[in-house]
Amino acid sequence: MTSSLQAALDPRSIAVIGASENPDKIGGRPLLYLSQFGFRGEVWPVNPRRDEVQGRRTVPRLSALSRAPELAIIAVPGEAAVAALDECAEIGVKVAIMMASGFGETADPAARAAERAMVARARARGLRMIGPNSQGLANFGTGAVASFSSMFLEVEPRDGPVGIVSQSGAMSVVPYGLLRGRGIGVRHTHATGNDADVTVCELAAAVAADPGLKLLLLYLESIPDPHHLAEAAAIARARGLPIVALKSGRTAAGQAAAQSHTGALANEDRLVDAFLEQHGIWRARDTTDLVAAAELYLKGWRPAGRRMVAISNSGATCVMAADAASQAGLDLAPLEEGTQARLRAILPSFAATRNPVDITAALMTNSALFSQILPVIAEDPSADAFLVGVPVAGRAYAVDDFGRDTAAFAQATGKPVVIVAPQELVAAPFRSRGLPVFSGEGEAVRALAQFIAHHERMAAAGERTPHPAPSSPSASPAPRLLDEAESLALLARAGIPVVRHRLCRTADEAVAAAAGIGGPVAVKGCSAGVAHKSELGLVHLGVDGEAAVRAAFEACRAGLAGAGHPFAGAIVAAMARGRRELMLGAHRDPFFGPVVVVGDGGKYVEAMPDVAVLLPPFSEAQVRRALDGLRLAPLIAGVRGEPPLAIEPYLAAAVAVGRLMVERPAIASLDVNPMMIGTAPGECLALDAVVFEEGSAP
């Protein structure tokens, strides 16, 4: 962590510019919190009109201090805030939190320009800035609560193992409130606002280094600097710290709202998914989802697989748990026969013992059944995680014993356990012993599935070295289009199978090429000025015989001349056989770097896209998993008696495209469509390719 961000999270001295006597004003709230929550460093209120504020002596301006504070809170508006930031830079403040609004989050070009200018002046003098439009930072581990949020008055803080870093002020404290309502302590809750200088990603990297954290939650409206988020993820993985991120702006409407909120740049949503998965970060769907599995993360469990055992005194709970597990991708594997025999010796003859295990209503007359079956199930090797459901219980049930026995069971197995108990009197004995309690089967299973899948994702991310994202987006000059012959040659050199073909400059060459290939051929006009040839009548398929080849060649020449494009020749290619046209695409994103697209191909790919996004480097197994999530997947596997497609060469080709994009940064984009796939390995061929390359002379 840089010393400046250390000063943001754990400052030794803080100045409040615009300090107010009124603790309900923006300039008064941080002073109240610094006193109330035990900040042990020096605090200097700055107010030219008062000698004392909230019992502390003031100074009229920062320059009146004998030394520069490490952190300054700027709680004045407009031009006064800009002047205060300049003064902070002048006297050597390390970090300033600017709470003023009306800058880059607005649509006013002048306000945005003012934001850029003041950041440039600050950075030139070594000052880092949080904001503008920031609610502030709060570290309850040190008492450095430099925030004006009212949430900390409504919900009592407690230091704990969770950190929250957010671009939004509200979303820095809403998860805090939800977690505190469940008894979970929160150490960090920070809001970066406009991210004009210090971004949510850079601050996340600093917070991830805190050894006291067991869970880091992020709220993102954009990913302004993926390289810092990648750094945060690497720091977190190295110490087993899970990161769960809620990235809003999934839709065009949400992206437009983000623009007006924090001035965020909208990142293409599929790229966000791919980037977060690549770096082992779990993406939450909404605020509830962001905190849903918190208790599981904090237990320190390390799941070993996806097999779940459900245990309940209710048949309905067993059925609903089985449904939820199937939908969430968890496996209800049968318990071993020896385990089932031991359970049958304990439970009534009508009880289910295979999995789920239904204790039945017999639990009402014999509460000891719970303590008797749990040790038996604990020894079964077929289970990686457990759901215990007690939907209804009351006076006749020893619910405190249930909580005690389940806690001992969880301790003995060291495996994740979730509890379903909608009644508070039943939930309390489990919750008091630190077990994750949920009100419904679906909620519990989804949290468990997330927890397991997230650890799989973190492990997979740790096994590869991602290609570094650009440190900042940059505009490149317009790239030039390679003609099809150049594009196919480039792919062939990269190890991608391409159709047998020849570039012909004359009609005689075309006739000779067709004769050499044999049988009907494809004849296509070739020009560096044309990306899509069909629209200009430049593609002739099934051409057979000398006269037909000559006619197709001359038609290509005339078509390009009529459209005003240079004629590089005509490609004569074999007619490839196969059963499905797929596509491979790639481009260089200004934020995320190389991006590869895999999926269904053909001429309707833009109208009916069925594709997935990958960020290199990736493996063939990852390409297969991406294809498995597409509508195309059943067709690859084979339907109505058809044999499966021989997809392995396509997987290797996708990996080769990713490697090419990493190793050859001049390639701006490429499009391989169609790539014909058949049922035999040799029936995987790139039939057409479009490559744009930067820095090449026309």
C-alpha cells in the first residue's frame, strides 16, 4: 500500500475544513464521529469564524497549523472546496476527502473540466484525493471515521472482519446496516464518489491488505482501472480473502443512471462478468445477494466439493431443498449404504435415509434423534456440505439441544453447514452458536452454492496468470483491414486450421487453383477495403468447371471495381464439409485488454447472438464451459440421434486466438466466421477471416 493510502485508512492526524458546531451538518458529523468512535490521533477543526467547534480549538486556515495533517476532510462547497484542495496540496497533506458535489458527476463540461484540473494540480504536488462527491471513509478498527453518513448514528458500529468499498455513499452503508443487523462486525466502510483520483479499485487493493479481514464487499458502477482491481484480487487470493462485488449498470438504463450518479464510464457487461470470474471475484445480483453468504465466508470453511446432504424433520423441506440444490448446481449424492443402514437402525421405519434424510415428526416425541443421527452422517464420505432444516418446532422440541448438537457436528466435520429455521425461537439456538441461519430452503442453498462456487473460482484464478489489463484506456489510430488472404495466413501461422485455398491474381491462376483443389470450389473477391463480401456479391459457392470459375473471377473483379475498392485478386478455396458454423472473434478493449468471443456463427450472428466472452489466457476446458452455457450447447452434444460435434479442434483454436491477441498487440480485432465444425476432427476449418491491425501502412 502506498503511504498516501495508508494515511487515508489509518491517519495519525486529521483536519476538518469547514468544521461545524452542528453535528448534523456535513462539516460537523466527522468531528462527532472522531470523538465518539475513539480516534486516537490529532484532530484540527478549520473554521475562520469560530474559535472553538464541538469543544475543540479551531484554526482559521490550514496554513496556520504548525505541521500538515496526514488527512484532510473538505466539507465546504464549490469554489471554496477547490481552493481548500489547492491549500492541502500546498502545505503537504497526503490525502484529502472532498465531500463537495457538482463536479464530474454532472453533465456540465465546465464542471468536469474543473474536476480534471484540480486533480492534476493535486497530483503534481503529491496529494491524493478521495472524491469529489464522497460521503467519506470509515475505519472502525482505528476510529478514523471521516464520514458524514447518518447510518452510524442509527446502527451502532462494531469492529469486525468485513470491509466495504463503494463508489456510492449509500451503498457503502446499506450493506453495513444489513450485516450489523445480523450481528456481524464491519471494520471498513468507504465511499469514493467520483473516483476522480483514488478509485474504488485502488482503495480496494489497499483494504484487501488488512490482515483482520475475512470478507471484502465492493459496490461498483464502473471499473475505471481494472489493473487496480486485478491487484486487489491478487492480494486477496494470496491470503484467502473472498471478494464479492455488486456491479450495477447491467442494462442500458442502469448505465445511463450511473453516468448521472458518479460520472462512471459504463463497462460492457459481459466483459465485466469475464473479468471478475478471471480474477476470482464473485458477482452479486443485488444488495441482498451481496451479503447473503457472509456468515459462511466468516466461518473459515474450505469446501471440498458440491455434494450436499439435506437433513430435516419435514418432508416438504427435504423436497424443496432437493429442488433448490438441483437448480443451484449442487449434487444430492446418496449416502453410502453402510451409513443408511446405521440411520435405519435409529430412525422410524418410514423415515427416508438416502438423501435427503427425513427424520419425520418422530422428532417431536424423541428429540434425541437429532443428536443420534448427526455423528453417523458426519462420518459419511459422500458429503461436502450440509443443510439442516427445522421449519417448525415448539414446546415439545429440545431446540437448544439441536443448536448445540449441530454446532458440534459442524466442528467435527469442518464442512459448511447451513440452517433453515423460519421461526425465531428455533433459529436463535443455532445463530447463537455461530451457525448461518436462513428463513427458507432456496435462500440457504443459494448462499451455500455461491460459497462453494466462489472458492472454486478463487482456486481456478490462482492457477493462471491473467494478462494485465491496460493501466489506462487509450485511443489508437484507426487500424487498417487486412485482406482475407493476409488474415487467413495470419491465423494459419498461429496454429488455427484454415480451409485449403489460394489467392489468384488472374483468371488463369483461378482455373489452375480450382483444378488443383478438385471438385466444386468457392471463389471470393479479395480486397483490403471490404470486411463483408456477401453484400457486394463477392462470394460464389459451388463453382464447378473452367467457364464457371472464370465467370466467378471476373464477377469478383467487377464487383470490387463497381464499389470503388482495390482488387487484390480472388481466393479460390475448397468447399468445406461440416454440420455447424461457429465463430471466433477477438478485439482489444481499452479497459480490459484482449477479449475473445466464442459461440454460434454464420450470417445471422449479429441478429441472433449466442456467444460467450473470455479474457486470455484461458484453457480449452474454460472454452468448453463457456460453450456449455450457450443455447448452442445441446447441438454440440448431439440431438435426435445425431453424433456430437468434434469440438476439440475448435477449443484449441480459441486458445490460439487468445494467445495471438496477447502476443501480437498490433491486432485490434479479428473475426473468424464461419468456422465449420463437423463430427470428425479434420472437419474444423476457418472459412473466412477479417483482421484489423494497428500501425500497419496501407
